[in-house]
Amino acid sequence: MKRLLRVFAWLLGLAILAALGVVLAAYVTLRASLPQVEGRMVLKGLSAPVEVGRDAQGVVRIQAQTLKDLLFAQGFVHAQERLWQMEFQRRVGQGRLSEVLGEAALPQDRFLRTWGFYQAAKSAYARLYPEEKEAMDAYVAGVNAFLASGAPLPPEFRLLGFRPEPWTGPDVLVWAKMMSFDLSGNWEEELLRHRLLARGISKERLLELIPPYPEDAPTIMQGEDLDLPLKREEAPAALLRMAPPRFLEASNNWVVAGSRTVTGKPFLANDPHLRLQAPSLWFLMALEAPGYRVVGASLPGVPGIVIGRNNRIAWGVTNVGADVQDLYLLEDVGGRGYRYKGQVVPYRVREERIRVKGGKEEVLRVRETLYGPVITDALQDPPKTPMALRWVSLDPEDHILMAYLGINRAGNWQEFVAALNHYSAPSQNFVYADVEGNIGYIAPGKFPIRREGHTGMVPVPGNGEWDWQGYRKPEDWPRVLNPKEGFVVTANNKVTPEGFPYALTYDWAEPYRAERIRELLLAKEKLSLEDMKAIQLDQKSLLYRDFRPILELLNPLSERSRAWRERLLAWDGTMAKGSEEALVFALWYTELTRLPAREVGEAFWDEPRYLLKALKEGDKNCDQPDTEYRESCLDFAALALERALDRKEALRVRSWGEVHRATFPHAVLTHTPLKRFTDRRVPFGGDRYTVNVGPFDPETLLMSHGPSYRQIVDLAHPEASLFIHPMGQSGHFLSPHYADLLPLWAEGAYLPMRLEPARGQILLLEPGR
């Protein structure tokens, strides 16, 4: 028996050694796919040597002798560090995820192919200006130079068992289309309103459930700065003056004139709130060539710098939320066509062949109209009436790359505005500052001209009566240079004041973040760089300020609730990650959002102004169906506090950050055991309405969106400017730079945003024959 045990132990030891050997071999193989960051590499396509420097945090600085070589090198470096991310992004845009992920990705591919993102990208590429196309092709050549270099591919390719195809120009443009899609959600809002009306909710009641933007809330532009002829905006029907549903992507930016700063020169701050992911959406870079010197946040897969500064100017962006999408209700005629201007127009049918991993192929027949694709064909729960989509980003021409190339090189306000004349979508709130002390704001984009009575808020008949009448001219875009107030604040709130001659949209984010930023900017006579940081990291909740009076009126249902009501009333409303009060308030507010669930058919309804009015004045939804007596809305609020405290006890936590965590999932590996190596979570504060935003899923309390990048530019001392993004510079989960920036980001720290030559690891790219 002892001998058998020794043999068994010996065999077990061999098995363990063999397993360790396999793990070690896999580790060594995966480590070998880390990018080369020092020494020399010879690449065909360069005309002269290019220096690529990386500092201690992996921030890249590229110095080239021509713009073409610079963008070639940028494409090469993006591919070195983020090739899998770029591959995944282009497959999303192409609708080709099923080829590598299997049938689970088919519904998404059908949806993406129906919209025709890649078709639009190919059309736009064919119409690029010569200078624009040369820049695009140089970047693509750099990506392909990496693919041809013989360097090992990132681990995801080995794990999924395929090699990437060479890159093309449309692969770049399609990601710009996808970013536009993420930031243009009006089609969903139209569908939501259509669904609610179909449930029998009246237009008047819908106005209560989704209240209009407050008349006294801040707008980005001030009436005193308007330089266009004032014309009172005609108020549309009550239904159409609604705030947006709960899907609008959020961001903050602001710019402060030197008259309000301790340096005498402007400060410019920006933090776009987008999906948090592993690796990060952004890649920090400084790019230098004759006539081109810029630093900031780049998008892997796209040339140039999207948000940043150069030697002379700085800029930042937030989403306008402009309504550039319309759904058209089709009068279908036997499935063969639709009625348009009294005639039956046949559908154009586009065939899309979707290959699925394992050998299967599916043929998707996409119906197209004069407006665009019939997108309801791709919805899992389509409405009874088919609807076609008209959307700016599906237009055959798009020169957004030309706009950003011009922004990167602009040296003053006039050149900045001239560059944006090429801008299409998604419309962004651009704030501007320069070293001369000027500050400015402009909202560029292709804004549809609709006929009177068509507000774009609900689907309209696709019979030719409601077609767009063209686009607004660039000279009519909202803009201001050196506003009288001495600063500009944007937080997805309403852009234009009363009197602006046309509406960009009737959908605006709640004004809480804009109000809080303005409050902090006005709190001091002179503002410093430290003040900019404090504002960007602020997590005091104005939502709490609004709901505090409800707590004062509330009659607690238990001693436990009574004690917590007193604690919440004594609290200052800061949603800090270490705060227990923040946890209880978040749970209480979440329970309050259940109020209209039966009426609207959604579990949670995050419309604070509807909830406030209901709790103060009463609402039919407050009476609970499972009790014998009629509850008031304050009874509902008291019950919500009890339920919140029950949930807190079930969670067994004592602080907000224990359950409210910023999550960074890998797009594919999060669904595998490897997620323990790729995914990250960190405790975070805030809520949807704080400046340092922390929106959360009401079911899980987890945070999937947030500050994807932070930037503060000091125009008096540009090299003292700051930036940061979460996770790290590398997309390789074995790299030391995969997640080294995450702790800094979570604690509100920054990196220096410098244009100076890199110190650290140097890679010299040399031209080959």
C-alpha cells in the first residue's frame, strides 16, 4: 500500500510538473507577443527615420520628418499596442464578429449589417479629399507594416485561432461611424416614445413622466453672446418638449478666461464619459512633424489626436446630443414596396453574407428605402409598422478626418473654426482656448432642416411629406468667442438660450452637472489649476439636494428608518466611495425609480423631476397594488427607504464603493476563465448626476460608463497640463502597462501632458527598401 501511495505521489508530481510546464510554455509564448519598444526596426513605407519614445507610464511620443511618416508611425504604434482592440472594433463595424466568435454574435452582426455602417464607410473613403486620403492611407500603411513585420500577434488571435487581414481605409472610417452611432441615440428615444404611446399613455401624461428641460436651468450659450438675429422659437406640441430618456452618453468640459484665473491665461478641462473597457478606449500620444505638433488622446484605429492641445491652442469635446436621426413609418405594400408621394416605390434589397465560425453561412436580405435601411427588421421585438432610418452618418460623404487634421494644426480661432467646417457627426460641444488668452465654443455638425411641425421626437410617416430639407450652414452653427461671462460650461445640457433661431434637439441631459460646475466656477474670484482638478473630481450630488426636502417630510416606518433619515439629513450629499450615507441614498433613490414601473413597463424610471413632483404633489402610481389601504406618495417614499435598508443589510456592506465599482471588462475574454487576468474592478464614488460621474446599473450597482479620459490644459504653462485615462497604454494583459494607470485614475491623479521629447525607451523606425 505504501509503495502504491509513493507511485501515486510520484505520478501526481509528474502531472503537476507537466501542467506547470504547459502553463510556463504558454506564459513564455504570450510574453513573446509583447511589442518591441527599444532598438531599431526597418519598415517599408517610411521615407526617413522616425523616433518612437515611451516614458515610464508607456505614453508615446513620435517624432518624424514628414506628416506622412508621422501618421505611418502612429498606425504602426497603435497596432503594436492595441491590434486586438482595433481588430475587434473593425469587425464590429463590418458586422463580422460571427466569423471568429460563432453563432452567439449573429444577432449583433445582423443588426450591424442592416444599418450598413461598413457600406457607408466605403462610400465615404471613395469621396475623401486628396490630402485626407493621403493621411488615411499613410496611417493604414503603418498598421499593415506591423502586420508584415513578423512580430507575434496579441494573445487573442492565438486563443481564437485566426490571423488579421490587411487594413484598408474603410476599416478606419467605420470606427468613426461606430463612435457616431454610440453618441447619436435619438432613434431609440423615438422608439421608446412610440412604445409608450402604444401602451395607451396620453401625450399629456407622457409629458409628466418625461418632463421638459427646466426653463430656469443653465444653457451653454448665453443670450448676451448671440450674434444671430433673434427669433423666438415656436413651441411644438407639449409631447415634443421632453427631456431625453435615460440613454444619453454624458461628458463634461469647460473653459475659463484669463480674467478669472490666477495665471491670467485660460484653463480648459474635459472628461468624456463613455463605456469603460479593457483595454481603454483611448491611447495617450504626442505627435511631432514639421507644422504638426500635438498631444492628447488618440483612438486606436484612427489617425491624429481627438482631444488635446498643440503649441498654440487646446480643445475639448462633449456630446451635443443633436437630433440627426429620424424614423419613418412605412406604408408597406405587400412586402414588395412602400407608398411614397402617392407611388409604390420598390424596396432596394441589399444581400449581406454572414459567415459563421464552423462553416455556416447566412444570407441576410436588407430592405432599403429612399430614407435608408428598414432597421426594425433587425430588432428582436420589432413594432408592427416597419420603420426606415434617415441618419447623417449614413450619408455617402464624410470628412471628419479632414476636420481633425485641421484642428490638430490650427493656431488660432479662425483656423480652428475653418477646420470644423468639414465636421459632420456626431455633433460635439467643442470648447477652445489659446495662448493669446482667447476662449470660445462651437457646436459643429450636419443639422437637418425639418419642415414646420416635424420636431424629430417621434416617428413620422415616410410618405414624402416629412423629408429633410437639407442641412444648416456652418455660419449658422451655435458659437461664441470670448463670452461676456468669462467661461463656458457644457455637460450635455441645453445649448441655446431663448431666442436662438432653430432647435438642435429637444433632448437634453438633466442640468445637475452643469449647475454644479457653474456653482464651483463662481465660488472663487480667481481659479487655479488645483481648482480645475477639484471641480473635475467633485462628487457632491445636487440630486440629493433636491430630494432632501422629501426626507424631511417622510414619516419613517421603523426605528431603523428613523435613525437613517436623521443621518441622511445631517449628510452633505457627497457621494464618496467610503461613505455609508452615499450607499443608503443611492439605494433609496433606486427604489424610488420603481414608482411608475407598472405604467411604463420598465423596472426603473430614472426621471428625477417626475419623481420629485409625484412625491410632493401625489401621483396615481404611488398606491401599491398588494396592500389593503391607499398609500400616498410619501408612504411610497417611506416604504422605499425600508426596502433600501433591507437591501443594504442583504449586501452586508458599509460603504458605497464596496458595491459601486467601476468595471473594465475585456470585450471577449470577459466571457472566459481568462477574465481573471483581463478584467478589472475598482471602488468608485459618484452617481449619474455628479460631476465626477458614476452612473450605475440599478440591479447590480456596478458602473460600466464613466470618465474615459481626463484633461486639464493650463494655457499659461502648457507643459504643466495634465491628462489620464483608466487601465493603461497597452492592450496586452501581460504588459506592465496594461492596468498601471487604473489606480491613479481611481484616486484622481494625473500624468503630465507634455510635448517635450520622450525620455525613456526609444525605438527607431528606419526606412526599408
